[in-house]
Amino acid sequence: MVGYILPGTLLNQVDAAPARRLLLDRGLHLVVNLGQGVFGPKVLNTSSLVVSGSQTASGKLIVSDLAKMAATNRRRALSHVADVSWERWAQTVKTDPHLTFFTGDNRAAEILGRMRAEHPALASILDGPIERGVTPDVAEAHALARGGKDAKRLEPELLRPSVSGDQVRRYRSWKVDQFLLYTTRETSIHDFPRCLEHMKRFRHKITCKEVAAGTHPWWALHRPRDPAIFESPKFIGLTTSKKIELVYDRDSSAFVTDAMYVFRAPPEVDPYVLMGVLQSRAFLFLYRVANQGESRVIPQVKASKLQELPVPTFRDDRLLDIRERLRIAVEAMYQFAREIDVAKTEHQRVVVQRQASSTEHQIDQIVYELYGLTDEEIRIVEEATAGAGAKD
């Protein structure tokens, strides 16, 4: 046997799939997610222990997720890790498009596997891929408050309507609250002297090696995106979140930074229905299972994982009534959010909040129905996503 102590990204990161393939082919004896803090509080990356070796005659695998356990208890817990069927675990991994090494409850992974087999991937119903927003070298140089003095004095030709991450909240109204100074390699920056002077104020903060080497213009976005991906209508999602947080950009064509992602659904897909599915407990459960081993200090929703998750088909006319109920419930959530914002007393706010919580529970039940989950599967989903309701 050979033992490895490796970053936890080996368990789930998309670009580590070739390494997982090699380990699967070689055979594994033990896979344990140890979580953070194993080598001290300053080590931020999740540490995991993976021991590879030929399979024993019993065909068993020791597998466990200790990441959420108190650090002082993990050593003892390692001595009491239960084993599972190697063949069953390996089959579950091999049916996952990214060969994710599942270390949690294998029943959860099997639910994900069944949903993949019975429902299409999100990517298959979208109009194009999920895209990250633009990446600036210095965010404050490019993101400008909509009513701020900088935005008022700069040349408008380089300013694009934008939205900050604070605006992206589930079932909440939002507005364009900033501008994005959109510059690329091709921008003739000297034709916009006020923008150039503004950018010079932040030049000393740029640490990009490409800029230092003179291979990338210091005033250009580090990674601009094709402006076409920001055209409305589209969805905007928040990357730095523990849950799926979405808003629907119907007509603002808002640009976003890489703290957010964007995607577009075809006209035949009702945006309210899709939003209800993607912000449900069931979809959050599937995302967390697919993203097994993720224990980042800063939460991050990964587009590469979202695209491969199963969603209930939008082309089955037998589900029209269920989808209509879902659309009505989602519209109600928006109405409750508006009422909470204008509530004049704490009592009014609490009453509406209770209505919103009840309706969000209703949304979850409808989505369970769309997915065709059994009572036992629903119980597993609810336990795994406890605390992921409307108040969070």
C-alpha cells in the first residue's frame, strides 16, 4: 500500500479527474476527507488522506467524510470508519461525469446517480454554457457606483451597466447599481483620457505577472468576456455563496464580474419554473453531493459542477400542471419579498416571512414531485440541507 496526504480538491475538482481515473484503475483501500486544520489553523486548503493499493479479497473500501467533525475527534474517528462495497462505490463514481470521489453517505451519491439517469443535465436545456463574468486586476478600478462622481465624469462609451453581488439574492427584486469600466487589449485607451486618468490611480495595486512582463496592458481587464454573454434575457448567479442565489435579467443586459456567473435559457423554458428548480433544496442537495469534498474557506459555486446536474425535463407535457403550480409559487415568493421590504412594523414583517417560508417549503415539495423522489430520498435530502430555508 502507498499512502498520500493530498489537497481535498483531489476528491472533486474537475481537472483532477484524470488522477482519479488512475486511482480507480489501480484500486483503493481507503478514501477519507479529513477537512481543514489538520496541519494547523494557517493551512487553508482541505487535507485528505487517500491510500491506494490492490483490492482485498473481501472487496471492501474504507470511506468517510470527517470534515465537519471537531478536529480533536478526527484521530479517534479514523479508527472507527466503516467500510463499504468497493464495487458499489466504484460504480457510483464511474457514473459521475467528473469521477467524483464520494466520501459522504453513499445513499446520497446513489440518489444523484439515479437523477442523472432519469433527467437531462442542466447544460442540455440551456442556450449555451454557463459563463463567469469579467476578471479585473483591481476590482475597484473597474466597478463604479452608479451614482458616484467617478461614473459621472468618465467617458460613457466605456461604461457598461452592471450589478454588484449584494443585489443577487434569491427571490428578491434587484437593480443595476453600478457601472463596469469595460476595457480590452483592443481599447484605444488614449482616446478616453478621463478613463485613463482614473485607471492610473490604481496602477500601483496591480500584481499581475503578465502586466509586469509587459505582455498585458495594465489598463485592460485581466479577463474580459464576450459582451454577447451579458445580453438579456439571462440569469445571473452569485459565485461566492453556500447556496444557489439567482436573479433574472429580463432587459438590463447587465455586465458582471467573476464573482458572478451568467447563463441563458431558451424561450420555451419558463424562467420562473427554472428558478424554482435551481433554488430548491433538491437541486442544492444534488450540487453538494456532486461537489463532494469541497470545504473552501470562501464558498464558491462552480459552474462546471452546475452544468452537469440533472434537472426535471421541461419538455414533458404531462408535467404542465406541476410546472404551473411551481411558477405560481415562485411568483408569490417575489411578492412576499416586496411586502417584507415595505413592511412598516415588525409584526407585519414576521407574518409575511412565515408566508414566504411556507411557500418556499411548497416549492421544495413541488420540485421533489418533478424529480420523482421517494419518501426516503426526500428524508435524506431534507437532512442533508437542514438550515437552507428562506431565512438563510
